[in-house]
Amino acid sequence: MSAPIPDEISFDEFDDIRTPKNEASDFEKISQTVLSRRSFLGKGVAFGATAFVMGTTALSPAPASAASSRLKFEPVAANELDTITVPNEFDWHIVTTWGEPLWSKGVPFDQETRGTAASQELAVGDNADGMSLFQDGDKNILVSNNEYVNRSIIYGNRESKKPETADDVNKGMAGHGITVAEITQKDGKWGVVIDSPYNRRITANTPIEISGPARGHAMMKTAADPEGVLALGTWNNCGNGRTPWGTYLTCEENFNGYFSSSDENYKPKPEMKRYGIGNKDWGYAWATVDDRFDISKNPNEPNRFGYIVEFDPLNPKSTLKKRTALGRFKHENAELVVADNGQVVVYLGDDERGEFLYKFVTAGKFTEGGDNSNLLDDGTLFVAKFSDDMSGKWLPLTPETTGMSHAEISILTRQAASKVGATTMDRPEWVAVNPNKVEAYVALTNNKNRGKKPNAGGDETPVDGPNPRAGNHYGQIVRWRPANADHASDSFEWDLFVVAGNPTVHNDAYGGSKNINAENMFNSPDGLAFDASGLLWIQTDGNYSNEKDFAGMGNNQMLLADPETGEIKRFLVGPKECEITGFAWSADRKTVFIAVQHPGEKGNSHYPDGGMTVPRSTVIGISRKDGNSIS
Ligand code: FEO
Ligand code: CA
Ligand code: CA
């Protein structure tokens, strides 16, 4: 018997309730491992003296002095304010807000009802996440993911704080997906162009073609789509990517939380369990309006989600395509880089405790101005294996290495990666490629199971390599340099760019690496992106209790880092109970756009409108007061 599921819980908490910890966790043994590692992990000796962490190796020179710092702003202090804080020389403004209409036939957000299905379909979706800004002549088109809806907020008009009617459920479905909006600048502030022909909403019901190796496979066929070629909708769209041929990539992350079973005796298949699909959803109740979310009736429907989806944002009638060759897992973002020989490399993280880091390498080559429209359908998926000696390998997932067909590898990617012995990671979030150097970075946000519990496929999670701390609740950023300075090569060298921690509480590995101090400490790095000047922006989605192990860290935040020196400064603090996520830059580089997601997720924010208003996700623009470019 499983424990009852509380009304409002996080994804992690839900997982814990449904898949309780193994008893086998041998904490003694783990503590020993950590202790023995202190010689190279603890502060001082540890971070100062070995080749393990940035700031100490040939990969990274020592931190710069203040005078030569490239981070030219006064850092923002940690705080718990219910607003955005940026350095004095910067301003911020709201660009889009959940629930505000994109067309004049829509209605402004209703604070009382928090909208209806009909109003939400015509309005900006909820919980903005990854985004890109596209130009079409002098027009600017902002494409932003709408990851999910907070039930206690969107259904805050209901006593139960849950969807109570079919319209409630449909409103939730319409709050998911993607918002495409033309934006324009007036008096220095960007805002939506209502009724622009570019405006578009993509939701959990938008038809999307299934493309690549899984198209038409038996596991993709359902009663509604017997050919297995056309799925309905995309949801839990987390990070994003953009291609050099002008398309947008949206990444389906926690797609599993929307499926449930009307038959409580239904036994979810092992391949469902690996992906966290079970008889209970996370409270969205989508199966109450559409049987395709009922796994006892439509067991193949979940196989059609968990992909990278590509579309042309400048054509509001363009067809979206699920690029199944890039694998099925809890996709975070998709970071593209064109290798010297023209092959396109896409780095991909699977954000689940103990899952893997991937890259896809296209078979074909990118040609400027040529037809690149199906490049992402054909290529090889690789998964990362890290070694303790600071080297690593990209292991190909092929029929030869896995005993699975291309279609099976595309659909059951986690199982394929387990077969080749990939390294279980501390929840890979965004990957970012340095524009000035052949190297890439991945945020490993945290992993309380590290060293304590295997992943859902039974793969061990040893305390070693790029995942050096047991019960890791702070996270780290790993960096790698491909062999031969070639992103298409199959090996690399790696180090740790930063290990987050709290040096005011801990003086061991949990105090963080030497580029962490009382002024810049943070936990749970998530969003990562390089700007044009080669500085690395870091965003957090972590513990904002500001207590105990997290004392002094304040609300979730955004920091700026110099990859050459390892210097990190806090640039922004978000409002209460939010995360900061997503990046886009204006063409003139004078505005950076970011998303403020799930403010008040536990009921303690009135951002952005104040008073007693409903907390709402926004995309904001940040610019310099002096009007100069920001990056
Ligand atoms: Fe949607 Fe892994 O963050
Ligand atoms: Ca994220
Ligand atoms: Ca997140």
C-alpha cells in the first residue's frame, strides 16, 4: 500500500512517497568515503591543492584580482524580499505575465477566478521557463516555454485548491505549452504586441508530428493514432534550444506526472516505472477529461512524450515535430553547437536523480542557407561516462552496443544508457557551450540520493567523479573539454567549475569550492547560458528557506561567472518562493530577458502586483540605466 499523496508537494517529494528509499543505504560507508575524499575535496587543502576542481588546474587559472575582474557591477546581497533585486546600475521591467491575453478577443487576467479554459487559451501560459528571441526583419518574436501550472494558485479560487470541473482541467492544459508573442519596445520597456500575426499558443492539445526513428513504431501507436505518427500536445516544457537554421527547440521534462490509471489494480509496466509513470498523476487530473492520460486504457500514450520538439517560430501555422532521435527522457535543455566538420552536436541533460548526460551528433552536416529541416532526425545519441582520472567518454547508443533497435533506443533511452554503463549524475539541468572556447558546462542541481540509493533502473550512484558528495543538496557545475577541441569527438577531459555549498556552515566539502564565499553562495544551479562576451550566467531553483544549511542564501537568484578565473558574483535575487530561469538577449544586447517562475509556490508571494494579488510568473527584461549593452 502506498502512502496517501498530500495535496501540494514537489516533484521530488512525490517521487519519494511513491518510490521510498532502499533500506540498503549504508550511511556509515558513505560517510567514510566522503571523509577519505576530504583530502582533495574539503576547503583549503582540498580545493586548493588538487587537479579536481577549477581554480587549481591547467584548465583554469587562479581567480582574478578585483581590479582585473570582468564582472563589473556591485554584487547584490542575498535577501528574502518579494520582488526582483538587481545591481544599482540596472533596471528591470515586466514583459509578459501569466494569464494576460495575446489577442484583443481575450480578457485580462481575472484575480478572482484566475481565468477559464477559454481565456487561458488566448493568454500567456503559466510558469515561464526556457525562451529565445527571434528576429524577422525589424520584428521581435519571443518564444517562451510554459512548464506547468501550480494547482494551489491556478485553482486558488476553489476550496480544494484542485481542479474541480472539466473547465478547470482544460484551463490547466491550456496553461501548459509554449507562448509565442511578438514584443516591441516603448520608452525602453518591452511588451506584447496584442493581435500580432506572430502570436501563437501551443498547448497540451496541439497536434505534433512524430518524427525520427520512433515514428510509426508499435510502442507509439494508440487507439486515437493507430499509425503512431501524430501526438497531441507538449507539456512540462522546461529548458529550450535554438538552431542555427532558425528553429526553436522545446524540451519535454516531467511529462510523467500527467498520467494516471482509472483501474487502481493496474500494474504499470517496468518501462513505465523507469520513467516515473504510475497509477497516480501529480494532481492535474487530465485523465478525467481525456482517456489518453489513463494508462490502463492507453498504455502507449506516455511513450509519445519526453522528447525534444522543433518548430519554426516565425510561421504561426508551422508544424511542430517531436525529434525522437534525440531520445526520450526528462529533457532539460538542448544546447546546439556546430562542430568544425559541420555536424551538429546537441548536448542534453536528463533531470532525474541518478540519470544521465547525453549528446546527439547529426549524421548530416549543417549548411548555411541549405535545407537543414530534417538534420535532427538522423544521427547518433551518446551518453557520458566520467572517470575519476578527470577523463571521460561518450558512449554511443546503437543497436550494436545496446541490443535495441534505433526506435527502441529513441523511446527507452534510459534503459539503453544503463546497458552501456553510463555515469549516473546528480540531476543534469542546463548545458551551456562557451562561445569563445571549445568547452561545455552542465549544472548538476542536487541529488539527495547520491551514495544512498540507486536510480530507478537499479544503477548505483557512487560518490565519485563529477558527483563527489553524498546526499548532495547544494549541487555543482561540471565542465568538459572535448578531445582535439572537437565537440564531435568521443572523449573529453573534465573538472568541476564550481561546487556549491555554504562556507558559513560547513568547513568540509559541503562548504563549497574555493570560488564560493559568504557573499556569493547559492544552491541548486539550474539554468546556464553564456552571453556574447563569454561570461556564464547561472540561475538557481533551490532551497530558499534561508535557514540551517541554506542560511544566508536568501531567495533563488542569478549569478554571473567568469569561466577563465572562476569568479562568481550575484547579479539578481528573485521574489519569494520563485525560481529564476530562461535566457534571451535582444538583438542590440541591451536587454536580457529571464523568467521568474512559480513565485509563491507555497503560498507566500504576491509578486508582481503586490497587495493581496495572485502571484504570477513573468518574463522580465533587464537593462543598464546608462543604455549600454549588457553583454
Ligand atoms: Fe524544469 Fe529540471 O527543471
Ligand atoms: Ca530547470
Ligand atoms: Ca525547475
